[in-house]
Amino acid sequence: MYQGLIPSPHSKYCNWLGETKWGKLGRYPPWPGKIVSPPKDLKKPRGKKCHFVKFFGTEDHAWIKVEQLKPYHAHKEEMIKINKGKRFQQAVDSVEDFLKKAKGKEQPVKDDPHFHHFLLSQSEKVRGSIVDLIVKDTGSTSIQAADSTAINGSITPTDKRIGFLGLGLMGSGIVSNLLKMGHVVTVWNRTAEKCDLFIQEGARLGRTPAEVASMCDITFSCVSDPKAARDLVLGPSGVLQGIRPGKCYVEMSTVDPETITELSQVITSRGGRFLEAPVAGSQQLSNDGMLVILAAGDRTVYEDCSSCFQAMGKTSFFLGEAGNAARMMLILNMVQGSFMATIAEGLTLAQATGQSQQTFLDILCQGQMASTFVDQKCQNILQGNFKPDYYLKHIQKDLRLAISMGDMANHPTPMAAAANEVYKRAKALDQSDNDISAVYRAYIH
């Protein structure tokens, strides 16, 4: 089944030739397939990290980006709920037949020392080329994330001591991936009990933000809003009390540019080095180590954080002076929040006019607007599942900050302003701690 035990060096999940996967191609829904060797005369797309996939139940095959591949068994139930078509069911049946026939055939012997030698040889090929620095015409730099975190050693962790403050939806996944990749991490959280799981995974415990900052070379923080970010630095036993010359502080919270400027000034006034690095993504992407990091400030800190950014994200961008990452992050979240409100409005209008919401979603996912985001959020709504992947209260905060940023630039933001009112209505309906898709409830109450 594994065709000679050849692991692909291009996946976070150590994909194998012959392995069954869910693959998503463009606007089409996910489809079951098998990773195969491409024809000799078919070249891999230049610059893209992908696998050649043969789809079951069809004659189709294509290069699929690694981020568009998911393990077959882990996502089987989820995918079956999404697609009810006859051809799709036939494809799933073909996968099951394939797996039954393959059962009992030679599997990789993971306890075999030759197998381990092979994996190590693969990791050595990858080692040293993990950080791909791309200097664009604008002068910004992008550190591309490591493509494989499954092979031990594929990311060489920094020898610097890492601190992390804030273990919420995003911070928890980030810290978990830092630990998995071998970083030495000291954690602190306002609710101390949240640290327990990470202590079991090998993290060290810091009693206060000041203690973490003084113990560590690079301290990251990821908290809910500007006030929390300021309090963490300037409050009693705050980070500022632990900053010494050369210490690095990385603010990962989504806040306004003014807060970033203030924090940068106070950290550097003590001889510290400052970087902002808010993240685009969700709890699931944080858990998967597939966040997008937007960084700005001290470029040398950005470079010192390269192994950390590889562990937590699929890519990162350096955007210049401090404050630029906050601006870009607010714009991105403004678009996402407005889009989510529009999707919810469409679903409720479909229902109000006697149209099937499921059919609306099916049509949407076959068109140009098809995306994992649309599919997942609509499924949340149709199933009444609003478990937070990104808090509604946080997207409303981001909309508010983006609107304020527009005011300061004398730039109109009417779409964001309208969406903000809908989220405020949802908050009034006690949806703050639910997922952003719970904005739907603002339209039905």
C-alpha cells in the first residue's frame, strides 16, 4: 500500500504515497483520493508544495496543495455530512473497497531501525532549508513555514528560552505546537489551571508575567483586547518589570495600532526589543499549526522567532514598522466579519422566502465563493453548533477597531459599520462567547 515506504517531505502530517486523503481542488467540494506518483512527463507546479492525487470513483487526477489535504478516516464523517450526492457515495464505497483489499498487505514497520534511519535521513535533507526567506519588491520578508512537522527534527528549535502569556483559543494551540517542536517554553495564564495541561506536556510554569519575561529570551503574549494587552505589560507584576536590555517581547494579540505603538515604546525604553505578530486563523488552524503570522517592528526579533513561527503557522510576513501588522490584521478581520454577517443574512433570507437553506449552501459551495470558511460556518448554523472557533465578541471588537481606524484615516467603512451593528445585536442576545457564526441569531430574534 505504501509503495516502498516513501514519505513525502511536503506535509505537516507526513503523507505517504498510496495513502488515502480528502483532497480539495479549487471550487469543488472535498473528494476522496489516493496519493500516487505522477507520470514522469508531468512536472510538479513550480513553487507549490503539493501531492499528485488520483480521485476515487472518477478518472480525475491533479496536483493538490498540502493544505488542501486531510486524513481520510479522521474526516470521513464530516465529509459525508457535507456531500450527499450519488457519485460521491460511489467514490466513498470505492475507497472502502480499496482499504479492505489493502488490509493485511505490508505496512511500514515503524520499530525497524532501518525505518528510523530512513526517516532521519529524510529529516537531514529537510534540515537547513526550512526557513525560506523571500524578500519582495516592497522590502517585506516572508518566512515560509516548515512543510513537515511529523518527522522529528524537521524544525530545529531555537535554543532561546521562550515565554508565552495567555492560553485562550489561539494561545493554547500555539503553545502546544511550540512544545511539540522541541522549544523550551514557560507559560503563564490569568486562570492558572489552564497551565496544568501544558506543564504535563513539558512546559515550565511562570508565576507572573514579570517572572516569565525575566526568565525568558523571547516572551510572546496573546490576549483578548487592547486593555488586556496593556494590563499585561503595564500592570502589577507586568512584563515591563521583567524586561532587561536585549529581552524580546512579541505581542500577538489583535489590537489597534495605537496600543502597539505604546507597548513598543515602553518595551524599548527599558532596552527591550519589540515585535508585533498578530495571527490570522481560528482555533482549529492554531491547533493544526497552520496560522498566518503578520509581523512588524524589530526585524532581528522576527528572524530570532523563525523556528517558533514555523511551529505555529504555515507562513509569516514581515510588514515593516510597528503598527503595520495591527492595521493589516484589523482590515483582514473586518472583511471576514462583514462576510460572515452577509452569509448569515443570506441564509435567513433564503428561509424567509421559502428556499432551502441546505440547497443555498450546496449552490454556494459549487460557485466562485466556495471555501472551507463558508462551508464550515454554514454547517455550524444549519446544525445549531456554535462552539467557538473564533469568539463573536472578538470579531465585533475587531470591527469596532477597524471602523475607528477608518475614521482616523478619514476613510469610509459603511459595510463594516453595518456588520458591526448586527454583531452588537448578537452580543445583546448573549452570543458573545459563541462562534462568530452565531451572528446568525441576530437575524432570527
